[in-house]
Amino acid sequence: MASPTSGTSLERLAPGLERLYAGCDFASRRLSDPVRFPRRYTQRGDQEIAAVLAGSLAYGRVTLFGPVLQRLFDQLDTHGGPRAFVGRFEPNDRRVFADFRYRFNDPDDLVQLFSALRLLLERWGSLGALAARHHRGPTIQASLEGLVSELAEAAGPDLTRGTRYWLSRPSGGSACKRWCMVYRWMVRGGDEDVDLGIWPLPTSALVIPVDTHVLRIARMLGLTAAKAGSWRVAEQITGRLRELDPEDPVRFDFALAHLGISGACAGRADAELCPVCPLQSCCSG
């Protein structure tokens, strides 16, 4: 099969992606997606803090991190919501989340993150303003690098292992899946009622969040030959998608990710799943 990234094959890929997009039940899928946490708020300050927290903890199985986030936001809401809590945060406020535990992360990590967020909000007023301040070039790379670097500096010189895990950067080679997801939530608007579109950056600059599902499907579509995610691979996949939609290259991300999350794609040829998949005609699986 010819690579979908070349001439006529790319033209064949576009209708398949449009069918996938058109058939995605965005309303029901977002109820099990971490974007539901920033979407529970109406104030921009709450939304961007909720996005950072939800994105930071969105690793592993959604059935595991979802309840952890639910409890955390319920606790923050009893103290006025994420923005109000962060705005007056002091290290002894850790008692609010003293029972917090999730895989690599514990209360010490939250203390560092909340302390850093408070400091940056005092300086900039919003994380969106900081993200925009660092933006330059065709993608969010510089913005993301600057935002996360300032968070790391504000968190202090002795970062915990868990905080370092949260603060991945393109310069380290990471695909920065969770941060790219946060940027998608905050920058895109769209007609799907998924992303919030509250940060003043161009949608064209977004980079696709590459998790195991997106990477596997991208390989089967010929968007990359890479076997592991990295920042280079994320930009490569985004570059291919940008040929289809220069102004909104990550428009298909939610539908692609949930194709894998839902189990509708087995990651290989499947006699039951493949015939009904909208991508079958352009997939090498």
C-alpha cells in the first residue's frame, strides 16, 4: 500500500478522516475524557488551572486517574474552586489533599505545582498570557518550552520526581503528550464543544498529543514510521495533518484518540472491527 502521506494517497486519507470526524460522538466521548474537568467550570481562571491539573494527571488508564481527579476537584471546589485555591495557596494547605496519591505523584508534588502556579499567576495574571508571551515560530514549541521552564523555576530548585514527570519539555525530546493536550483544550474552539479556546495563540500552531493510541493509528495510516513517541514524531504527524487542514491541524485528534480508547481499533487487522471503520480504505492494519 502506498504511503498516505504522498500525493494521491493523502487525498484518499482526507475523506476517511472526515468520515471518522463526522461519526465521532463528541458529546458522549467527552464525558469520559479528561477535558470534562476544565469544562466543569465557567470562569477562565478556573478552566486553565483545571486543565493543567487534569492534563498533568492524565496518564495511565482513565478509569484510574478519573476518580483521582474527581476527588481532587471536589476538594478544591469546597475552597472556592481551582483559581481561588491556587491564588491564596500556602504550603500548609496541603492538608486539603493529604490523602492524594496517584502512581508517581503524591502531595509533595501538588505543593510544588500549586506554589509555582500561584507565583506565575501573580506575575502574569493568567497562564494564557504567559503562554502567549513565549510564543514564536510556526508551532507551540517555544511557548510550551517557556511555560514549563517558568513553572519549573517557580517550583524551586529541588523538584520532586513526580513534579519533574509533570514538567516535560520539547527540549528533552519528550512528545509532551499531556501538555499538547492542555494546549489543544485551551487554544482550540471548534464546533465539537470539546475544547475551550481561551488562550490567545493560533490554532495552526498546535501539535498533536501523541499517546499510544494516536501513535499506533498514525503508523497504520502512514503518517509516521516511528515506533516510539517523541517531540520530533509529534511534529512529523502534525505536519502531515497540517497538509490537510493548515489552520487546524489537530482537528482530528480527539476522534483518532478515542478510536483507540474506545476499542474500535484493535491496532491490527480485525475481521469484525475493520470493515466498519471509516479509515479502512486508507489503513495498512
